[in-house]
Amino acid sequence: MDLPTNAFKAALRSGKQQIGIWHSLSDPTVAELLAGCGYDWIMMDTEHSPVGPTEAIDFLRAVAPYPVAPVVRPSWNNPVEIKKLLDAGAQTLLIPYVRNAEEARAAVAAVTYPPKGIRGVSGITRATRYGAVHGYAKRANEEICLLVQVETREALDTLEEIATVDGVDGVFIGPADLAASFGNTGEPSHPEVKAAILDSLATLGRLGVPGGILSLDQDFLREAKAAGAQFIAVDVDSGLLRRAALARRDD
């Protein structure tokens, strides 16, 4: 069996814009439902949800038959957790709260086998199709896509250094934590925050590094697209459900 192709990584490399949806509810049925809705990618969030690697495997299985690229966000830049998610078959990871180039290099090491990295080697995992993918350990990094999330003033100050770390495939700007870092907690659409994000996306575009964002502010998303954002999450499953339920109640 050949190594599965990472369509998301290929799309980023080709410069194609990718529209995504955020999956935070702890149920694989929700992931499966969203997978059939025509999005390019789906974020499986294990940072701000009770989900761990065991549930993440169920989510990955649920979306596997659909033409959507799963992206998994671990709870932290933790090589043990990252190893588990990679062995579970995740090919694209979004590492939260990366503040500088050193932490970006640590994330690269966590997704890379020795001698270049520190990822532990196991031959019989879901990632290797339980040993059916020949030469997985030698070729795995061809299809692993590493995204790092910058969401602090410190990270923006060193954005160019973070983005140009060898092995980083894209940089996601996190509006919520960035707003808190700017002293505007709970205001991800604050003008100062939006200006910083748009400036960062322009910097990433100049560097030739794909930039990403999540926002429920649809006007801002249009600005982010114009600024060069390449992978864009347009909504969150729990938010969609709540808004639909409220709207239905008021009909």
C-alpha cells in the first residue's frame, strides 16, 4: 500500500485557497456530517474540547470516506501528544501557542523521525495502515503538514523567524488569544487586533508562507482573503448549531 497523499498540503503548495470548518463538539457523527458539506478542510480541535487522541481516531475514521482534509489541533506543543496523533493517522497538525522560532523548531522535531527529529518510531499504527504502507518511516514527512499557530504579541514580533523555520508549512493567526495578548480579551474583531492580523497575513504572503485564520466576522474574513489568507475557517460547529437553534425558535 502506498503512503496516503495529503491533499491539504498539496493545495497549500499550489497556492490554492482552502475554506474550512471548525469541529469542536465531541462526537464523530458531527465530524461525519460536516465532512459531507463541501469544505476543503475540517479542523478537529483537541485543545479547546474534551477530545483526546482516542476520540481523534474516531473522527479521522468518520471523515475518511469524504473529500475533505482533516486537520488536528493538539492541546499543546507536546511531542508525546503529537506522536500519538500522528500514529493515529493525522497528517496535518496545527500546533497552538507557538511564540518564537525555538518553539517552532520543537514542533518540527516532534513531527519528524530521527536523526532530524524526535518522533518515536512504531511500525504498526493506523498511520502505517497497520504495517501495510511500505517504507512509511522513510517517507512519512513527505505528506505530513505542520501548521503553527501564532497568537501573542511576542509571536508577531518574531513572525518572520517563525514562518521561515525549515519544516513549517503554514502559519495560522489565532484572533481570540491574540486579542487577549493585546489587552482586548473577548474582542477578536477589535480594530487593533484586525489590523495586526492583516499586517501579519501580508508579511506571510511576502515570505511565500501560507497564512490561515478562523473568524466568525464574515466582513473581516473577506478582508483576510484580500490580504492573502490561504486557509480560512469560516465557522465553528457549536456556534452554527446554537445560531440555527435560536433562529428556529424565533421563526
